[in-house]
Amino acid sequence: MLTVRDLVTIRVALRYWQEEMGPHGIPGMRPYYLNTTAEPLSSQELDDLGKRLRAVRIRYVGLDYRETQLADLRIWNTEEELVRDLPSAWPATLIMPTN
């Protein structure tokens, strides 16, 4: 499950990647894309991804994993609140736009 701390780390890592690998272009990034057929993002795509990641927030929903559906329609601000209110639900991350 993705946490707020995880999202911040991803943002920081992306910024580092942009600064260190961006000047080398896609050919310089390709060796780091192991076990995937995905193409590295261009410098512009990295910038766009960074903007999108800065414009989201983490929230939580509860899943009924046996039924593969939401256990409740509410959205929680923290995992702790979700676990308190729905102890039998499986916490899942919801990535929401800030606006």
C-alpha cells in the first residue's frame, strides 16, 4: 500500500532522476530499465510526471478482498482512521487530485 511517505520519496527520486539522468537523454536511461519493454520517459515526460505527482494526495479506502469490491464508500485521510473504523477491511491507497 502506498503511503504519504512513499509518495514523497517517489517525488524526490524522480527529481533526482531528472537532474542526474535527464541530461543523458533516453539512451543514457535505457540500461536502468531492466526486465521491461517500457521505453524511458523523455525529459518533457519526466517534467509532466513530476507535475502530476505534485498535484495528488494520498487517501485510503477499505476493500472487501473476498468480494473484490469496496467494503465502504467512505474515503479516509489516514490508514489509522480506516483501520479503526473498518477493522475487517483491507486498506488500499487512493491517489486523488488535489484540486
